[in-house]
Amino acid sequence: MNRPTLLLLLPFVAAFVFALGNILQKRAFKEGAGILSAFVLNNLLLGLAFLPFLAVSRSTIPLHLVWQPLLAGGFFYLGSISGLLALRYGDVSLVTPLLGTKVILVALVSVLVFHVPLRAGQSMAAALTTAGVLVMGITDVHPTRRLGVTTGLATLCSLCFAICDTLIQQWAAPFGIQSFVPLLFGTLAVLSSLVIVWQGRELLRIPRSARKWLGAAGLAIVTQAMLVTFSIALTKDATGVNVVYALRGLWGLALVWVVGHHFGNTEHRDAGTRTLVLRLIGALLILGAVVLAVLASSR
């Protein structure tokens, strides 16, 4: 196995860890953990994990452009909270595949904001993504909430992350990726710290039974983020990394279907096989769209 192929195992593992993190997060919520507690913990861990990159970076930070990673961090902040809300009120087997739409949304944001030409393959990818989201949306039914709430929140999360990724692509060069990314996650951590000031001690009152699940979920989120970052940095192949990382939707469905009950996840029983099959079809459509999008962008 050659080195680039071997390094693509990193996003493969990251996709699995991301899906596992969602299962763990869902269990933490079931045990009484609050959304804001999970939000702050995840983002503080991300900020701390990427801080050492800033220390070893050899790039000079252009102070007149420092607002750029701060803005990107703001969009990541919005994406994080909307993603956790989607996961809190919806199913892992619905939310995780929908986040795969990010790659296609990056292409669309690039067209609308930075006027990057849209290739034919990307147009087809957008159509496939729409079909996938609609199929997933059909299964977004719950007696305690309105139809499509989880789908809407997960899609909003994906859009915010797509904007963040687009800004990284367009603005990171003057900083160097080793400076831009830590500044982005540092912004995320600082903004999240303000929630502690707002909520006070209430934020720290996490039920004992939820702490281990919340901690494990936070560790999974940081691990998958580091794996994706390292794989892109080492392979210089964002296209290949994105294709492999898009498997997280299928990993999420597989974990719910096969081992979800070991984590107290009852989606398979509650939603039923028919719903999960529809979600699998939607996830495959989105994965196909991701492959088309990245192939089109690499030509």
C-alpha cells in the first residue's frame, strides 16, 4: 500500500469516529446532559487541541486580515450549535448522513459568494443532494415536533460548516494553514466561553451519569477533527479526503443499526426498518453527490 493510500485511512477512521461521537453525544443527552454543556465542552477542547499549531507555525500573521479567521470561527460556532440541536431533537441515523451535504454546499457557496464557475458535475451533484435531502426529510417525523425540524437544523449546520470551509479555502493562504486554523478554533473557544459567563454554574451541573458519555463524545469530536486536518496536510489531497470522510453518514447508519442498542440508542426499534432503509437510500444519494462534486472539482 503506497503512502497516499495509507494516509487516506485517516479520514476513513475519522468518519467512523465522528459517527461514534454522535452516538455518544446522543447517549449523553439521554442521561440528562444539556446542549450548552456539550457545546462549550466540545468547542473548548477543539480550541485547546489546535492551539499548539499556532506555536510552531512559521507564518507571519497579517494583523489587518485577522478578522477573516475570526469570521470563519463565527460560522463554525453557528454550525456547532445547530448541529447539536439537530442531534438533541433528532436521530443519529438522520443527522449524520445529512452533514455529508457540506461538500456540495461548499461548491454552491463558492459560486454565489466568490463567483467560482460551477462545473457540470457539480450541478448534477447539487441535484443528487437535493434528492437525498428530500428522501431523508420524508423520514423526519416525530410526534413531539414538526415535520422537517431535524432536517432543517442539520442542513443549516452543514451550510455553516460549508461557509467556514469556503472561507478557509479563499483566505488561509496569507496566514498559512497552521496559523489560520488555530485562530479559527481559538475564536470558537472564546465565543463558547462567553456562554459560561451567561449561564454561570448551571452550565457545570452535569448529571453524573452523563459525564463519561459527554467526555467521550468530546474526545471523539477532537480526534476526528485532528485526523481530517492531518490527512489533508499530509496528503495534500482534500478531494480524496472529502470523499472518504463522507462515509460518516453510512457509518452512522451502520452503528445505529448494528450496535446502537449497546449505547442505549433505540432508533432502529422506534423508527423501524423501512425508515432506516429510506435513510440509507438518502445517504447513498448524498455520498454519490459528494463523489461527483469532488471529481468535478479535481478536473
